[in-house]
Amino acid sequence: MDLDDREVARALAGLHVWPVDIAVARASVRLDFRAGPADGIIAVTSAVHNVPLVNRDRAIGQSKLVPLALAAEWHSRAPPRP
């Protein structure tokens, strides 16, 4: 991946990186599903910051704690393909 490419730079400019702070750490022990450490941190960060998660994992998909983005909602927000 060429990080100097205009399209890559444009896509990366729209990303927000959420910190793993004390609120995320505390919530990580209250998940209502089993997942690997990385999936758990991503899911609980989504829950703490109330940011819908785009996900295909069945266990996370059945969570009552993690806000999930619906497929139709995700497609309507995605930028048009060139």
C-alpha cells in the first residue's frame, strides 16, 4: 500500500482512532460474549463510545452491549466506488 497515494491518504484522513482508556478497560471485563482479545477490545471500544460496529462475528453480533451497524445502513454511508 502506497501511503502517499492520494486515495489512500483521503481514506486514512477519515479514520478516528479511539484510545484504550480506563473506561474501555473496565468495560472489557463485562462483555456478554467470548472473543479473542483484539475482537473484545474493538467491540467494547465501540460500546463505550456508542459507535456502531461493522462486524461479521456471530458471537459479537448476538451481544446486547455492542451497537452494531446494519448492513443497509453501512452501505448507505459508504463512499461511492470509482
